[in-house]
Amino acid sequence: MAERYGVIGFPVGHSLSPWIHERFFQKAGINGEYQKIAIDPKRFKQKIPQLLAGDISGFNVTVPYKEAIIPFLDKLDDDAAAIGAVNTVAKRDGMWVGYNTDGIGFVRSIVTAFPDVLDKLDKKVLILGAGGAARGIYAAILATGMPVIDIANRTKESAVKLAQMDTRMDRTSILSLQEACDNLDAYDVIIHTTSVGMEPNGDEELLSLEKLRENAIVSDIVYKPLKTKLLKQAERNGARIHQGHLMLLHQARYAFEIWTGLQVDVQGMDVELQAILEGR
Ligand code: ATR
């Protein structure tokens, strides 16, 4: 019988996870199936116990349930507990355990694209945004040991709260978006984590990259469009760019690893994913 996996959310119609995980099953030689499981918010409390009592082996969690799922689980791994959100659920010794693969997936994707990013711990990193997505990424970059990880956000209070994750309390300065704009040349890696610039608002950008340092790396977690206005400007200014679909791929790969113990080879899948996103 096929092993059952899936993604819960509302809506889940456009999720690319089924395509990604079906490819992983093929690559790993596993007889598995992966379904979209749309759960109406009105029925969430009844549906989750049914799902957990059924024959599902593991599942992903997307909007709007990344926090709401937590009370139904037996345990959280350290990352998910620190981030306060779960995107992957797996069964371990009969217990349902919540994980968050977003941050580690992000770090793995950027290291795969630019192996020099982590070769020396001398990079200055700027995170743009302080919402849910920024939380996972900030936690994972803190774990790399990078010495400077500043945060710029429209609302200062959210950035201050996020920076409390740094138990050393000496690696993060909080900037306004204007200050980030004016001091951009201080950073080697700039990571945009907000939804600004996402379709259908592709003409929006959070800030101008005029002061960007040549050869900096600019990453955008938005993958619709694949090349955001921010990334286009970064490229024009001579920066190296890192696109959002790469994080999507690597967070899924890490979830698959949690479920099966297998590290699938994703080489070439970024190009396939790109083609799907471009509707080719
Ligand atoms: P997610 O879970 O996708 O990260 P979120 O938790 O709602 O979503 O966080 C959204 C992030 O995008 C926040 O950093 C938010 O800034 P505020 O903290 O000031 O709200 C940022 N954001 C969203 N729309 C924005 C806009 N139009 N201009 C500037 N920042 C914006």
C-alpha cells in the first residue's frame, strides 16, 4: 500500500508541494502519494483529530494553520518551538511531532546556490521584514553563527520582538526601511521576507537598492513572479540573486528527509519548478 502524505491549508489549490513530493517519491523509489487536503477553518477542530487518527504518515502545514496545528501535536522540535510555527508534521515513536523546515530550507538553498556564503563567518546579513517567514529564516541564520544579522522592518516593534530570538543579544541592530536603504552598502547578504512585490502587486518594492554593494547577494522569498522587481534591480546593480522557488524546493526536501530519512538529489528540479511557475 502507498504511504500517504499531504498538505493541509485553506486554500491549498495552488500548492506546488504535491508536484515536488511526487518527484521525490520517484527519485527515492518510494511508493507514496501526496494530496492537497483543504480544511475549512470552521471545521478545523473536528478535522485534525480525524486526520491524526487516520493512516497518514506525515503532512505539511500551510496558511492559515501553521500556529493553529500546535495544540493538536504531542511535541515540537526545537526549531518549531523557537519559531512558534509548524510547517511539517511527522510521527516519531507513536507521537505526532511538529517541525519547521522553512529556515533551514532557506539556508540550505542559499548555500547550494552560493557555496561561499558560509565558507567564512564574516558576512553581514540584513533581513527585510519581521513577520512569520522572517522568524524561521532569522533563527536558521543565527544558528549558522554569522556575526551580523540586522533586521529592517516597517514596524519597529515587530523587529525588536524578532531580535529577542538572539540569546547572545549582540548580533542584531534594528533599522527603519529608510535607514536600511541608506546603509545598504554595509551588507553582503540581503534577504527580503515580506510579501511586497508578490503578484498581482509585482510593481511594488519594499525599498530601493541603489546603494547596494557590487557582488552582494540579494535573496527574495517571493517566487511569483520568479524574478521580482527587487531582484531585477539587484541584478542591474551587479548583485548575485537568489530566487524564492529555491527555498520552496529545499524546505520540501528537508521535510521529506524528516519523514523518510532520505536526502534526495534535487539537481535539475529548480529548472523544472521554474518552468511550472512560468506556465511553460
Ligand atoms: P508572513 O508570515 O508571510 O511573513 P506576516 O507575518 O503578516 O506574513 O508578515 C508580513 C511582513 O511583511 C511584516 O514584516 C510586514 O511589516 P509590518 O511588521 O510593518 O507589518 C511586512 N509588510 C507587509 N506589507 C508591507 C508593506 N506594504 N510595506 C512594508 N512592509 C510590509
